Amino acid sequence: MQHGQATQPSKDTKNNPVLRLRGRVLTAVSVVLAVASLVGVSWVTIVHPRTDDAEILANFIGIAPVVAGPIQRLNVADNQHVKQGELLFEIDDRPYKYALDRAISDQAALEGQIVDESRRIQAELHTVAASGAATNSALANVNRAQSVIREAEADLKHSQATLDRVKAEWSYADDNLHRLEPLLVKEFVTVDQVDQARSLARAREQAVHEAESQLALSQAHLNSELAAYAQAQAAEEQSTAEFHRSQSSVLSLDPYVAQRQGRVAAINDAQYNYEHCKVFAPFDGRVTNLLISEGAYVHTGQEIFALIDTRTWWVIANFRETQLKHVQPGMYADVYVMSAPDLRLTGVVESVGYGVNPDPSLIGRFSPGLPDVQRTLSWVHLASRYPARIRIQSPPSDLLRLSQSVVVVVRGYKRAALR
């Protein structure tokens, strides 16, 4: 009985109003603090979205040779970090060096042909010039022969006119003689008059013979000049034909000059292949998935290993659609890598995705014809998640790896203080 009485509150404590008030106050304070804590956590979660559905990514490329051949030297190992411009591997360059030398030799041979053809063309141009001069001389001879022919024709006309005149004078003198001779018997004229008339008639006859000879001589001279003109004309035609033939025989440098661009392109192509026998790192990165060794024959475009670009790292973090208004480009974010959870990295939101694949369980599938709409309803509607791209500032050199799991907390436009 005494033990049972000790466990029950005393009547003084139970009836004490101060103690009852204190208990109520403590209860109310506890409730208020709990509600405030819940509101604070909810506010922080909304204003500073947090997600662990995130991975670290970086650009990477497949290193493949531009030319084919055996690997003569391999300068990297798997997972090795390389600097930009560092030699990765070297392919046997002897076939490409021979091809380059051959292309250069072909170009030099073409230039020699161009020089030789230029000299030959110059000689042919001199021949053409000489043929042109001969043609001009023959044409001048033709013109001169034409002038002489015109003079000979004029002389022939003058001789014909002289012959006609002296014939008329002879005819008159002969007629006069025949009129005087019958009058001498009747002594109407003297012997001296008849003799004068006879002498004049004979002189006029002799003049006719001389005019006929001069006419024949002029005709012969004209015929000679016509023959000379025909010969000069034939020579002019022959010279003109020779001039045209020499002109058509002149070669052109165009076919050889047109080959220059092709020869230069062949040299550039051979030089390009020769220079790509050595493959250098295009940027600072880390070699990965190296599955080849020296002596292996590689083909053009065959990927040998991958090179991760370690200059820039970013995080792809998926946020619920209800959080996107607090995840905007330019906002700062805290990034925690799973392998080093105590190390906080700083990131900046670069962009937020605007599309994901539709959920077929909600809207069905898009297909030709009629839409395929689901007939069942899901009573639990999950919010869609959209990826945000967050670039890490000043990333550690050896900490980050591709596809690492991370936790991201977006802090807003103003960088939050370290907590």
C-alpha cells in the first residue's frame, strides 16, 4: 500500500496551477518548434532544390587515325592523363613519305614541261611572225603587179589609139595620091606635087607599121604583166596558207597550266597524310579503354581508344517539374561526389531541359493511325523529371570520373555561405 501511494502524484502537485501552466507551455513550445522545424525544412527543400538523381559527365571522343598502317610507337597507357599537343601514337610514315616525294617530283616535272613548251611556243611564234611578213610582202607584190598591169593596159590603149590615128592619116595620104596621079596626065598638077603625095603616103604607111609594132609590143608587155600578176597572186595565196598553218601549229600552255592545280592538290593530300602519321592529343584529357599495342595494324577511322576531355566537367541532375522555378540558368549549386562526400564542389546551372520522353503508361504511345491510349489509370501520379546541366567550377584534377553519382543542391543566384 505504501508503494502504490508513492507512485501516484500528490494532491499538492496535481492541484498546483503553476505547474499545470508550465506543462502546457512546454507542450505548446514543443509543438511550435516542431511545426517551425517542419516549415523550415519544407522551405529550404523548396527554395533550394536537392536531388541525388545526378551523374558527372564530360565530353569524350574516339581517337582514330586518318591514315592506315602499323603502329610504330605507342606513347600512352590506359587511364593516363595527357596534355594538349602531346604525341599519342605514331604510324609508320614511310609509304606516305614516298607518296609525298612522288607528288613533289610530278609537280617539278610538270613545271619543266611548261618551261620547254614555253620555249617551243616562242619559236613557233617567231615562225608565225616570219610567215606574216612573207604574206605581207607577197600581198605587196600583188598590188604592185596590179599597178603595172594598169600601166600596161594604158600603154596598150595609147598604142591602139596611135595606130588608129596613123591608119587614118595613111588612108588620107593614099587617097590623096590616087587623086593626084590622074591629074598629072592632064597636067593639072606637077610632078613634084605627085612625088610629095607619094612620099607622104609611104611615110604614113611606115608610121602605120611602126604603130602596129608598138601595139604588139604593148600587148606582149600586158600579157607579161598579167602572167606576173598571176604568179604574185599565187605566191600571196601560198604565203597566206603558210601563215595560217603556222598559226594553227602554235601550241598552247593551257593543258599544262590546267594540271598545276591537280598536282598541287596531290602534294597537299600527300602532305596531309604524311603529317597525320603522328597523332597528337587535341586537348587535355585522360586516355581510357586502350586495347591495342605497338605493331598492330590500324585502319582509317578505326577507333583505338577514347579520350575524355578533362578541361570541362558538368553534372546532369534530374529535378521534379515542381522544382524547376527554383532551378534557373546562372544559379549556383553545391555538388557532392559520392566518393568524397565531405568535399563540396561549386557549380553553375547552364541550362534546364525542355523535353523528356512521354510516359506511355499515362498518355499511351504515338503510332501511325489512331492513338494508342491506356485504359487503366494510375492513382499515383509522379511528377516528371527534367535534366539540368550544371557546369563544375575549378574541378579537381584527379577526383572526378565519368558517370560518378553526385548529390546536387541549388543555392540560387547568390552563392550561399559554407555551412
